[in-house]
Amino acid sequence: MTKESSDFWAQSVQQFQQSLADNWSQALSALQNVDLGAAGVGGATPPPKPPDISFAPEKLQELQQQYLRDAAGLWTQGMHGTQRPKDKRFAAEAWDNNPLASFSAAAYLLNARTLMGLADAVQTDAKTRARIRFAVEQLTAAAAPSNFLAFNAEAQKLAIETQGESIAKGLGNLIHDMRQGHVSMTDESVFEVGKNVATTEGAVVFENELFQLIEYKPLTAKVYERPFLLVPPCINKFYILDLQPENSLIRYAVAQGHRTFVVSWRNPDATLAKKSWDDYVEDAVIKAIAVVQEISAAKSVNALGFCVGGTLLGCALAVLAARGQKPVSSATFLTSFLDFSDTGVLDVFIDESFVNYREKEMGAGGLMKGKDLSSTFSFLRPNDLVWNYVVGNYLKGETPPAFDLLYWNSDSTNLPGPFYAWYLRNTYLENRLVKPGTATVCGVGVDLRTLDMPVYIYGSREDHIVPIGGAYASTQALAGKKRFVMGASGHIAGVINPPAAKKRSHWTREDGKFPKTQAEWFAGASEHAGSWWGDWSQWLKAHAGKQIAAPKTYGKGKHKAIEAAPGRYVKAKA
């Protein structure tokens, strides 16, 4: 090696070492100055009080040494051909064929990994640490080189191969999404509610300003005498339970011989801006139960609540019990909170200042916009639900494939401000529902211990909205005979898992024991292949009574068919 070459490489190594030191200093500075207001993705929030944070010197030293070793390894790989980073964002062959792009991806992953390590090493309270970690996750996800055309080797290759057509299509997609107000996750033009989603045959048999009640046409000659009412979340539209015939939980229930009804929530506008949690419990859930009883002439019904619908159902049943009424024979809670002790990543949003801000903003009236709620939930998984579509739609000019679940996910709903403010304070912030008599709903103190009917509680193992521990906590709050089942996958995919698909698995425990934590329960559980629907169906049939002739018409008496399912409420856009 000549003296000139030796001097060049010595100078290069020195510059690289200096850049490592600079990167490390910048990482520490970025972390110590991270804006915890980033937790307010769903809308503007007041600036939080600066938390006290520090680092243990030994942890910093360990992270720094690891960072220097990994960075030096990148330099060595760069000398001999950088290996493709193990991350699906950089998995395309174009990244491997472009040494500069591949190196930038590997360097980004190193820096992101180090920042997350620093976030975990922060010495502070648990909530502040979780907020720092969430904010760092948002920052690093947004900063990925794959998100920028100047660094995305795959998008550049595609642009060359298509002679710029991919860029032109990307600009068209961007303009389209700006007009519709959200990033397209699927080809929304393919779907139409009532035409190829939400198609189970039925009719609207009751409506008020909050909801329509749909009764479905029987698919069997006989039905169980005790009707079945589903209460979906009002934060979404009900047809997640009725996407396609082959994955419709509603159609499945009908096919099992249940006379099935569902609450279809109205998408709130300014006329509902003052509606409260009490209104939704009294004039929707309790009213729906009463109407189903009137139509079916049944003394009691079986009910199911999904997500926020489960929380509303639990409150409604407690109010009815306080009034000396028990019109529900059994209740099913799907991925629902009653005890809000373990709310997972959503806890980063909630503190007294945030809730107080929302109460002042909309506690007396107003709307929590559906697009803000949708954005918040998407940013809980930023790489999968945000940047993945930014890259595909705009940098590559792709049209996302047709997917019914993602169409539903983009069909957002508003919430009345008073409803939303009450929900934040009484559940996420103060967890009042599991403190007997602390939360007042419809003029009575909520006491979940009065709910002594049999209950089926389902939670999804990888749920990031209702963590499995949060779903399991309902077993400790309810007094009746319980069955808890855990399914694989997440908040939606775990629930919408028809038996015919033969996907995933579920876990049960047959000794009737419900220890304090889900981890203890799981230690005694057994895994079963496939969907949990069959297990639930057998349980529900045991509480459905005898079989009687299926009704020939919709509704009864004053409750006559108003319009065909799925009705007009579900078609209203936010």
C-alpha cells in the first residue's frame, strides 16, 4: 500500500470514528429533548410539564460500546459489500444492488435501535418512559430512508424502469388522498356498503337519533327462543362483523339458529354534538335490549359487546341491575375493557392535563372527529399502517389491493364530545367502573359485581388496542360463571377468524380457575387449532333455550320493517 493510500484510509477511519461520536452525541441530545407532545397524534394537546429523566452511567457506557462495535462492523461490511438489512422495508433486491442505499438502511437501523435502547435506559417513572419510547418510535419510523424518494433504491429503480410513470401515478395518488382526507389503505372504489360488504339479509326494525336496530332473516327453519343482540363499538361501523358472507360473525350466528339483531350506530353530526355516555347507555343499549324483547316476546336475551360496545354493554347491564332488572341471560365480551388497569400503549395519551384539555374543548358539546381517531390508531403501528402506504402509494405509484377489512378501517366515525370526555376520565384516567359505586351512569352507581349472568370473555394475544391482560381483567370484575378464551393475532384479525379459514389457534382452560393475572391463567391453558368461534357457539347454544319456528316476517307490532339492511345510518360518512 502506498503512503498516499495509507494516509487516505487513516484519515477515513479517523473521520468515521468522529462521525460515530457525533452520532452518539446527537442521539443523546435528541432523546433528552424529545417532544412528549408527539403522544397527541390524534389532535393538538397542551405542552406537558417537563419530566425528570436521567441515565445510569453504566447503561450509557454499555450502549455506547455496543453502538461503536456495530457501527465499526458496518464500516467493515461497507469495505466488502454491505449485507442486506433484515427489515421488510429494505427487503427488495434493489436495496441489495445499491451499496450506498444498503449502507444507509443499515446505518438507519443501527441508529434507530440505539435510540430505542436509550429510551429503555431512561431513569424516570414508567409512564414517562413509555411516552419517550412511543415518541422515539414515531420519530424513527418517520425518518426511515425508505420513506424518501431520494434514498429509496426500490422506488428509484421502479421510476427508471417505468420511465417516470410510477412517479406520475404517485403524484396522482397523493392528490387523490389529499382530496379524500386520508391515506388510502385499500382500493376504496371496489367496495360499497350494502352491495359487497354488509350484505347479510335483514331489515331495520327500529330507529332513533342514536342507532338503527337491524333484524336478520333466519337461515334455519327453527331458531332458539332467546334472541341474540350484538352491540358493536360506536367508534367504528358495525359491518366489521359482517364484511363478506364467508367471514361474517353475524351470518355465522344466524346460521347457528340464533334470531339475531345488531345495533347500527348513527355517525354523529352537529345534531348529536351534546350526546353523553348516559345517552348512549339509556337511549341505545338499554333501548335496544327492550325493543328486541318486545319484538321476540322473550323474557330475556343474549347479548354481545365488542370493544367499546362491550364497555357500554357492561354499564347498561349494571344500570339495569341497579333498577332491579335482569333482561340479559348471558353476555359475551369481545376484546373489551371493563377494568382499565392495563391499557397498553394507549396509556401514553392519558393524563390529567390531557383529559382536562379535552373536557374543556368538547365536554359541553362538539365532535371528536373520526379522522383524528383513525389517525391515532394508525400511528400505534406506524410502519404497518402509515408509512407502508405512503411508500407504496406515493413513491412507487401503486394502487393498494382491495381488502374489505382495510376499507372498513378507513370508514371512520365521529364521537360526541361529552361522550368522549366522560369516557376518557371515567375509564382510561380514573378506572372507575371497577370501583363499586364510583362511576355514575344514568343516575346510579355502577357496580359490576351485580352482573351475575354467565359471561364469555374473549381476548386476542397480540391486541394493541385491548391488551390481553386488559381483556382478561374482566374475569376478576364479574361475579357470574365465566369462560375466558384467548385467540391468536390482534384486535380485529383475532376476532374475525371464521372456522372455515382454518387459521390461527385459540387457548382454553377447563379447570374453571381464574387466577389474578392472564399469565397465571395461560400457564394452565391448552392450545387448540383454528378459530374460537366454534367454542363460543357451543357456549351460546347452552344459554339460548329451546328451538321454536323461525319468524316469517321482520319485527312485530309497532316495530315494523323500515328499510332493508344494512340501513342508511351505516352509510353516512364522517
